[in-house]
Amino acid sequence: HIIAVSQQTKKDIMEFFSITADKITVVYQGCNQAFQSEIKNEVREDICSKYHLPSNFLLYVGTIEERKNLLTLLKSIKNTNDQLVIIGEGKQYKKQCLQFIKDNQISHRTHFLSGLSLTEIAAIYHSAEMMIYPSIFEGFGIPILEALFCKIPVITSKGGCFIESGGPNSYYINPLDEGELTQAIHHIQSDKKLKEKMITKGYQHAQNFT
């Protein structure tokens, strides 16, 4: 018997390996307890100060590889004043992203971090305006869940597994449309009621994954 982490993964297994549905059961995963615990304001401030982070920032968490689609996010903030914190490591695709940052002179608005403890990552989630996860293909998308537990809005991709982890109140965009992503960011920034609803309902949805 096969245990899958999402309905989307179950469908993928059936499609790619021709395995029947009755042999696969979906059991949702949770995320680390570090993201489900309250973090005091002074702890958050100390960690943000340690890494010289701006007072307001967007957050990206994940490996820096092509299917995670960081480049579209960078394009979407090119002509804005938004600051972006990027937690993750990468190789060849990261070089493309760094080249884009250099070519468009946005290095002062992009902050790369890696090698952090789970508590540090959780504190940075808590401190972010929102988390943006424009991935093209995932089995589940744990950073979405981490963000919802940390009570920040999430922008992620239409289709696939993302609706399962993000729930009905995350903001879904075409991950290859930089204009749509820019619009989504500014919509959340400018609509306080929408932002509060996304936080409250998102946290409630996260309780399904413990």
C-alpha cells in the first residue's frame, strides 16, 4: 500500500505509475513544532537585527531551483519598492537569479539567507508581510503550511497541490505571470481587511495539518 502526502500526489502516482486508487491513501503531513509555537516580539526583533533585515519585507522560502520559480518573483518586484528575504540555497538556477538581481540593480532590496535554525526561520516568517511561493510543481508545499501557522498571508500558484496546503483563503496566481503576482502583492498590502481575513482563516486551515 502507498501513503501519499496530498490528493495531488495520489493523482500523480496514479498517472505516472499506472497504480489504482484503492492502493493509495492520502495522509496529510504537518510541519515542525517550531512553526506552531508563539515567538516573543523581542526574540523576533533580535533575529531580524542579527541578519540585518528591513522592517517590512516579503518572504520566499525554498530551494532555489527552476521549478520553485524565484525568478518570476524577482521580476514581479523589479519596479516596486518591496524588500525580499530569500531563505534557501541553490546552484545553477541561483546564479541566474543573482545575475537578474545584478542586471536590474535590486541587490539592495534582496536578502539571501541560509543555514538558519528552525527557530530563526520561524521568527522571520512571523516578521514578514507575507510569504510568496510561486512554485510550478510540488507534492505538497510545506513552506505554505509553515507560513499559515506563523499567521502571515500566502500567495501561491493556481492548480496542483497548492489549494490543499493553502486552503480557500490563500491568494492564488498564475506562477508564470509576473504582472499578476505584482498585483496580488499590492492587493494584500493595500487591503487591511483582506490581509486580516487571510491570516485568521489561514491559521484555522492550518489546524487540519497537525
